[in-house]
Amino acid sequence: MSATVADFVLGRLREWGVEHVFGYPGDGINGLLAAWGRADNEPQFVQARHEEMAAFEAVGYAKFSGRVGVCAATSGPGAVHLLNGLYDAKLDHVPVVALVGQTSRSAIGGSYQQEIDLGSLFKDCCHQFVETASVPEQFPNLIDRAIRVAMATSSPTCVIIPSDLQEAAYAPPGHEFKMVPSSTGTSWSVAHPDEVGLARAADILNAGQRVAILVGQGARGAAAQVAEVADILGAGVAKALLGKDVLADDLPFVTGSIGLLGSRPSYEMMMGCDTLLTVGSNFPYTQFLPGLDQARAIQIDRDGTFIGLRYPYEVNLVADAALALKELIPRLQRKEDRSWRDSIEQNVADWWATMGRQAHLDSGLEATVNPQRLFWELSEQLPDNAIVASDSGSAANWYARHLRFRAGMRGSLSGTLATMGPGVPYVIGAKFAHPERPAIALVGDGAMQMNGMAELLTVARYWREWSDPRLVIAVLHNNDLNQVTWEMRAMEGAPKFIESQALPDMSYAGFAASIGLRAVEVTAPDQIAGAWRQALAADRPTVLDVHTDPNVPPIPPHATLDQMVSTARAVMHGDADSMEIIKTGLRQKLAEIIPGRS
């Protein structure tokens, strides 16, 4: 039997080193599925419960491996379902390739069943490369370009393959006019910094008296250089959320996250600095950066299309972060006055002491725990090689502020799209990328009900393939869409609207146990540490069903007066939880401003 186009596509993926494809079946990709059967499931088809989850799993795989993630879906509704995950890849700059089915070529344009203009559908999210195949001779070029463009641009790409073409006999491009042969493999270059730009950057940094550094995910391979620059310049280092794992939080000059979910030391450093060095970050919230006429600034980023966007930088160096900093270091002069650095380190020490006090406050509601304590206790027990994913919502607040990473740990979340639902599929993708590493998802009950529970079935199906079976999903069980509830209070001055915010109660531990996973229910603070120990020593994936207090405010320590007034107005005018909010908020504030107060 001659090889089909689908056979060739899977073979080409194998040549590129693709080991897993996350997907869901449908008749629009029957030809590919049949080819998978003939190929003994190589690369492995990992069946998600929904195409959106397949895309998120590919994103998680790519984020935590540095390799391209691949997902597959059928035509029509299956293709539509991929979009949210692919937009997550686009906005967080992650290389993902989508293989999508389409109706037969003879039916295209005939308003046939499940026919959608897929080129238009994917044009925005996969704008770097989206193409529909029409003849066998377009392969291998389409697969090669999709992978190469995804890797070169750190973005999602898409190849659309009509169903009848998948089953057609493969014919390679010939050595003739209008044929496009192709090849696999790429040796990627490293962008070197411009000498003139380096000199200008060094002059600005040497002239500064109060230097602040902001790092993002683009600095992940430059941790040692960032730390050395910070030491020479007497600077502190703040981290954008996607760069939370770039530098360890046990370094005394690391101020933690920046932004709405950020720390007080990061905010105070930005408000007090006279010089800013941004490395590998496209942090979008200008209001958390120094005043526009406050600081002289330099940015280093490997992507020239995203540099110089957020602040009036004097120097924009398009270069690899590690290489640029390595060449910058000999040009820098050590700051002899360490008072700025000393003040930053004192602020950081005070901040962590405050976080500890707030985390150890008891919940105001019976049979619930303070959610901050869950994250604080996890910091104490995280394995050295742990991979952590947070979902969006209030979980992201506590992930940003309370979770402390050490060197070698990895963490991520949906940073720019900030979509609900990626927490569980991210760690599934991570486990296929690194089956030898423990993985942890921190997920609100809203995201869990939206899609996380169904994806536990995927965990139950595949976990025995992982050399380290530890995968922990901690559910913040508060029966409230908590982040939006607090945003309504702070930004709209509106009390909690129960009809939209309250969630139906259920047992997440019970569901997990029913499908063969470990399950631990937590209803008291003295159970938290033991629950983490049990989950991180388990012989299979574990769900922690943690009943948390929804009245612990995730409002940042640098909240504006208007936000605090709006929250107070909402609480005092009809909020069902007003008394508990007032008591909890006062106790949290006392723990912040009175050292030793609990």
C-alpha cells in the first residue's frame, strides 16, 4: 500500500522530533487517525477531553519544554474549540502547531456540513503562518514551515488539511517549476548586541544612583548574568508574572512579582528608582513602572517587534539576554553606595514577614482555611525540580505573592490572555514533556468546574506512563467566582451579585476518588502541611479539595484610594458577606502594619 499524505505528515513530525500530539478525534481528521494506527501511535496521540484542552496541553508542553507543542482537531466545531488555547500561545509567545481537518476539497465552498472558512478563522491567532493544503506536493513544505515559523517567531501556526487529501497517495514535490521542496532541522542563531548600544546602556546604568531591574520570561536563560548585574549596580530585581521562575525568591534583592498582583517592594522600588533596566519582558502595565519622566531606561529583548513599547526607553537593545548582559558586565562600575540596595533588601525581608503573618491568620468562616496559607505551606515543601501552573482568578494572586520559587523550579500561567481553564491542562502537557518531574496545578473551583474536572479523566488515563507519578491539583473550593467578585467590589463599587458569582457546591475529592486518583479534603489550617506532604509523597496523582475562605481580599498592597472606597461602598451597601469581609480585611491590614501581630 502506498503512503498517504497523512502517513507522510506523521513521518515528518517524527523527523522533527515531535513525540506527542494533543488532540481529539473527529471525521475531519479520520485520515490522520488511520495513519496513527499504521504508525503504532508515533508520535503519541494524547486524547484530551476537549479540543480547547488539547491546545492548552500543547501550550503547557511548549512552555515547560522549550520545544514546539502540537495539537490536532477536526473540522468545524473542533477547529473552533482550539482557538482559546492558540490565542493563549499567541499572547504568551509560545511555539505551537495546530493540525486541523477540513471538509473534502470537492465540497469546499458548497456550504457543506461543518464547513467553516478556517483560513479566516485562524488568520488572527495564527497570523504568522496559516495555510490550507490542496495537493500532496505541498508536503513536506507546509509541515516544515509551520514548525520552523512557530519556533522562529514563538507563536502558533496552523496547517489545514482537507479530509480527502489526508487519504490521497503522497507525491513529493519534483525538481521543476512551481514545486517547493523542503528540509528539516534548523541551527538557530543568537542575536548579538550592538556595540554602540552597549556603550550607551553602560553609561546610563553607571550614572544611575537607584537602579531597578525588571525581568520577564525572555531572561530565563540569563539568571546568573541578571544576578551579577544587580550586584554590581546595587539594584533590586522585580519579576513579571511570566518571569516568576527566572530568579529564585530566596535571593534577598528579588522583590517578587510586579503589577496588579505584585508585591509592595516591587512597587516601591519602581516608584523610587532613577534608572530602569528591563530584560526579556513586555510587561504591559505602564502604571506600575516609574513615572514617564522619572527614570532613564534601557530595554534588552531578542524580538525587535516587541521592544520599546511600554516606556520611553533611551536604549533598546535587540539581543539575546544572556549574551547582552555578559558583554555589558565588563563595562559596568560597581556602586560603592549600597544604601539603595540595603533599603530594597530590608523591604523584601519585611514583605515576606508580612506575607507570613497574613497567611497564618485563621479563616473567618467555619470549616475553611485562609487561601494564603495553602500557598505559603507549599513554598516550604516544593520539590527542587517542581513544575507549577496557576490558573487565572484569585489563585493567580496568591501564586504571584505567596509562592516562593527556588532555583531550578519552573512555573507559569496564562499571562497575557489571562484565560480561565489552563491550569490542569498545562500540567498535563508538562508531565508529557518532563515525566520525571513532579507537577502542581493551583486552580480555583470556577476553573475546575469549567473544564478541569473533565481533564482529570485525562490524568487518570495516562499517569501510569509517567516515571514520576506525582501530579497534584489543589482546588480552592470557596463556591465563588472570587476574582470577579472582588473586582466588582473594587472597580465597580458593586456588592456581590450572587446569581452570577455563586457556584454549585460539590466534592472535588469525591470526584477524584471515584476515578481512581488520590483525594484529600482540607477544612482546617492544621491539615494543610500534612495534605501537601501526603500529595507530594503519593504513588499517583492527587486532588487536594481545599475549602477556602472567599472573604480574604486579594486587593494589592498598593491599591488606590478609589479602589478602597469602592470596595467599602460595595461592602456597606448590600453585600451578603459584608461583616465577614470587614473583619477579615481588618485582620489582614493589622498583620501588614503591625509586626508580630496575628
